[in-house]
Amino acid sequence: MSSTAPTLSLVIPTYNRASLIGATLDSALAQHLPFLEIIVVDDGSTDDTARVLAQYAGRIRVIRLANGGVQKARNTGVEAAGGDYVVLMDSDDLFEPAYTQTIAAWLARHPDYDAVYTNFTTFDERGAHADKFSLAPAGFFDGAQQSDGFWVGIPDLYLRTLSYQPLFPSGSVIRKTLYQRIGGYDVRFNGVGAEDWEFTLRLIGQARLALCATPLVRVRKHATNDSGDNIRTVSGCVHILEFALDEHPYAAPYREAILREIDVRRLDVFDGAFARGAFDTAGDMLARMRRRPQDRKFRLKAFITALPGLLRKPLWQLTQRG
């Protein structure tokens, strides 16, 4: 390892994850190269999180806040961090043992890079699934260069992540000074599905960024994270894209692509909400669509959504048969 290897501070925000955060901490403490420090920001947990964290006394630093959302918790942890770079990790996900060694060694050789996102696998009660980068659509990495196992110089990464988003907060590495300069995570997105995407888009527009091709993180899928509620997640994506159009100057070249993606996601939310009988959500998405499909199936669903409740329910039930 080079003597100029950067220091990595780990920040883990948590809220009521007493049953899961121990495994996350164990994976962080099992690194071949230790983190400079491990900071856990407890965002007002009401379960046994404090008791679990007490078992790691002397090995982690705990900051306790009144419940204010994951964005505030991340930002608080980063502010307290002493490393050159901050590593973010959700309190239900896991590191591979070579994570810090791989990331620190690469950044030591490439000190002009501001941020790294890593490939990851997902897992649930059924086992592990394919890594995220292998699922990218054809052409996602076209024009990029490989540098010691990392993708760099991906053209139009902002545009490419509109339709496929493989950059997750768990395992992300950001130069602390840059994180603070661009404002950290926006607390206005507290409670919004896919809340981290706004920061990711903002970072892409302002950072020299690399993607680690090796899966160094395992992301847990379960009913209490965003992956368990697709309507909430996709609705959040719509909100973030609308915000980006108004607030991200680097979004301007991609305006038409963003508008098209908003329409695609509004249709996804409409279809999902209609299938659940969530007609308020379906109606809201329907009213905001710029372009509507013209096929008979969509027109029938739009017609039913617009009906008064007493008429709507029996017709909707007919569409759900078979």
C-alpha cells in the first residue's frame, strides 16, 4: 500500500435496524484494511438499536439524533468524519472483506478522482442475485475506459443513469471536501422514494467519478426498504427528475430525455397503482402525463380511474380477473 493512501471514514445512518445493523458492523470490522473510523448515526431509533451498538463500544463512534431522516443523519456523520474520503453504508447492507483495501489502493494510484461507486450484488431470503453492473443494458459502458478494474470516463453518465441506475449509496466513496461543497444529501427529500438519487445526479454533474467493477458490497432486499415498495420508489424518481430539471444546471442538455423518462415512470406508477386499486395515486399520475398511450388497455384503465367510486370498483374488479 502506498504511503499516500487516503484515509476512509465510514458513516452508517440507522433507524430501527437492531436486528440487522450488527451484521453490517461485523462486515465493516472484518476489513483486511481497517477504516480510519466507523461512525454510526442513530436517527432516533426506538427499538433495541442502542443495546446492539453498545456491544461495539470502543470500536465504533455513535452519534444520536432526534429522528430527522436519513439525509440529515448522513450529513451529520460526514461532518464528524476525519478521513480524506467518507464511505456511506446503509445499516442493512454488507461489505466484502476486500472493500477498503481495494478502494484505498485505487484512490492512492488515482488521487485526482473525487468519488467511487462500487458494483454490488443483492440478496434476500432466497439467496444472492446477479451483480448490478452485469444487468446494465447493452451500451451502458460504451466509450468508458478500464483502469485497474475500475470504469472511468463514462460519457454522458448523467444521461445513462436516467434509464438504468446502478449507483447506490451503500459503498459509495466521496471526498469529504467535495461532499460538503455540493451540499450533501438534501433533507427536502426525506421520506421520498429513491431519495439518494438526487444526490447521485448532483454528484455526477460535479465530480470526477469512477465505478469499481468488482462487487464489493451486498445490498439486502426486504420489505422495509425501498425495494419492497415499487410504487413509492418510482414515484420518488418522478419527483427527483422534476426537481433536477428545475435545479440541476447540468441537466439542461438532457431535458428532452428527462421529460421522456418522467413520462415512462409516470406510466409505471399509474399501472402499479391501478393494479392495487390506489386510484388517488393513479389519477394523479394520469393527470400529469404529457403523452398518454393510445392502446385500448390503457384507455380502459384511464376511463375506470376517472369514474366515481361506486361505479369504478365493480368495473376495476372485472379487470383484475384472470
